[in-house]
Amino acid sequence: MTFHVPEHDLEALKRDHPDVAALFADDWLQYRKSDILPELTREAQAACDRINRIYFDDTAEAERLFRELVPAAGEGVDFRPPIRLDYGLGLRIGDRTFINMDFLVVGGGPISIGSDCLIGPRVSIYTPNHAIPAKPRLEGWQHNEDVTIGNNVWLGGNVVVCPGVTIGDDTIIGAGSVVTHDIPANTIAVGNPCHVIGEVPEDWTPEERAAAEG
């Protein structure tokens, strides 16, 4: 029997379920008390489990399921298992982006990864922020902040992208970095917290290109 990811109309979900609307509006919500969010998470995680188990035996089927899970994935998106997503809805991945193994997205809401990106192994994207005061945190209040990654961005292995971050086009984030604030386009940034250390050159030098192209 063919496995299918349950189809959902995001606009209908936002209209009919206040918690889904809150998730995509960066409003406060109580995930564990929601009548719909844990169900959506279980569906996405079950799909990820299926994709991860069959990928090397039936790559075409795994890729079909991935596109059911992430309807906004562009043309030529290439990934390696395992992947772990809390939601497929709201995740946009641009054309020709490569996602290496152990990709983890915790939380939902709008998450945009541009075209031609290189996502290194064990990259994690987090969107939820829990309440800081003790009582509302105990009550389970959280809100999710959008994450935006531009085009032609390279995230090295073990990079963590925190809630609310925007990374500009053509930027490189060094391995092991924790990105806690926006990083501008055309920069090289590293560290915890991640900070800019240089600019990305537009092209190789003639000597570098000649050496690469033989």
C-alpha cells in the first residue's frame, strides 16, 4: 500500500484553528494544549521516519513523499537522510538547494530557504521561543519567529539558526556557529554567537579559476 502524507490546506487550517493562525503570525500559543498542532507534528514526523527508512532502497518514493511533506520545495531540491521536520507546511525551499544529512527543523511558522543553498550536515533551524517568566513558561506558552535564509547561502556542518534570524544572499556561515541575530548578505560569519569576519568575493581570481578548470 502506498504511503501518503495527509493533505492540508494551510489557509483553511489558519482560518479554522486559532493555534495554526497563531503559529504563522508569531503570536503566543500553548502547543501542548492545542487540538491540532501536536497532530500535525506527528504526521510530519511519521512522514520523515518513512522517508528516512526507504531512501536508499527506493529513492524515487522517498523524494515523492518529501514533496508531499514539503509542497513548497522547488525544482531540483536534493536531500540526504535522515531529515526531521516538525511541520512541512510553511517550509519553503528554493530551486537546486542541497540539504545534507541530519537536517532538523524544530517548530513551525514561515521558514524560507532560498535557491542554490548548501545546507551542511547536522544543521538545525529553531523557530520557537518559550516564555521567559517562570509562570507562563510552566503553563506552556511559546511563540514562533520566522526564519529566512537567502539565495546561495552555505551553512556549514552543525550550524544552529535561532528564531527570528535572517541570513542574506551569498553568505557563508562557518561550521558549528550559532546564529542568534541577522547576518547581512555577502559576508562570512562564524562563532557563538555568530559574527561577521569578512566579505564573500564575487569570483575566483584568474589564477584560482585556471587551476580549478585545468
